[in-house]
Amino acid sequence: MTSDTIYREIVRGWSEEEMELFHVEQFHFSPETGSTNDDLLQRARTGTLARGTVHCSDFQTRGRGRRGDRWETASGRNLLFSLALPLDGDRRRWPRLPHLTAWIVGSTIESVLPPGERLQTKWPNDLLYQGKKLAGILVETILTPQPFAVVGIGLNVNQRPDEFPESLQSLATSLYAILGCESSRWFLLGQILRGFLHHYPEKLESFAPVLDWIRPRDFLAGKSLSIRSGRSWLDGVGDGVAENGALRLDTLTEGIVEIVSAEEIRRR
């Protein structure tokens, strides 16, 4: 399929106003690439990246998660893409972007799940279904020559359970495994992009609806955790997500600590 053909599938049912905000020139599809995030970051460094650019691929040879963990996926089964968003305004709001992304992607997924079914969010970048990873989010930023966030999203759509590596079959799932049928990757992508068109960057400021969605789905809330942040390990109990997007950890002895970034999170 070509970029133009996929674009027409993505915007099917969109309003004229929405299509004016996302043109065909902003969408790029590659059958295979190293990493869609790397591709957009490289363009950002050269000053040639436009707001709202989307790069989607059927397969990534260097797809990765937040700590560089490899993203395992079967070719052509899943939704793998990156979105370029300009960063401006109060920098203290920027750490909220992974949660805004989780809200947009998660709400799209829940719209196709059976009634009453809902996801879990695992701070800072995973969406789970019944404890298994369904989607991952990787937000990377660049400040020069212009501040940009590149939001990478991997959503397991049509991957069969036996197509996951054996070591991941108890840890990961897909919409196919949940629903028992294939779903349209391009419909899902269209709904996710519409979410960004309507809610970015406004919901970084008016963050309450995002927190209201995340908090009852918080997988780490109430769990005993060991967290490595910088060179230090902290032990405590997950106490939800703070207004700034940080993870609240009740250390029991030193009170609540807010963790903005972490290299490793272990359940005790």
C-alpha cells in the first residue's frame, strides 16, 4: 500500500475541518524502517520536521521501548508509528505528554472493546489488558533547532498469540487475542490522530480529564515497588499519578516522593 492509499483510509469519515489540520503530505508510510522515532528525530535535528508529521511502518528493525528494550512485533500485523508535536508553553507541563497519549490511545482502544471492558495504565508508558501489555508509548524530545516531541506508539493489533516470542506470550497481548478477529489498523490510527488534533496541546494545561481517566486504571497504585531513579533505589507503595505526571511513591518512612523519570521499576 502507498502512503496516499493509507491516508485515505485514515481520514475516512473525518470532517473537512479535521482534514484541513492533517494533509496527505504529513503522512509517510514505510514497509520497513529502523525506527520511526529515529526517522523523525533526525528530521527534527536538521530543521525539516513539520508539525503533525506522522511516520508509520509495517516493521521496525530497531523498534524500542523507553529503556531501549526491543519492541517485538510481526510484520504487517500491528500499528507502529511516530507523531511529531511542537513543544511550547510551560515546560513543567511537558512530562504530562505520555499520559495525554495514554488517554488518547487508551480511549480509542476501549471504544472497540466489549462493553464494560477497560485497560490498565502502567506508569509511565504502557497500556495493559488484564495485566498483559497491549500498547507502549515512547516520548522523546529535542530542543534545537526547535523544541519538538516525537511520540512513538506501538499497538498490538492483529498479532496472533503464537506470533509473540515464547518469552513474551504470558506478558503481551493483542486486540486479535482479545476480540478473536482482525481490526483495521488504519481506522484505529485515524481515531488516535483525531484525538491529538482535538486535545493537543490544550489538555496539557487542562489535565484533569486525563487524570480522571488514568487514576482508576492505574496498575501500580497500591503495589509494593522498588524504583531506580538516577543512581538511587527507592522502595515504597505506588500512590497514583501527580498533577505534573510524576509517579507518587509512598516510601512509608520518608513520606510521598514524586518520581519524574525512572530507569527501572520492579514489583516487590
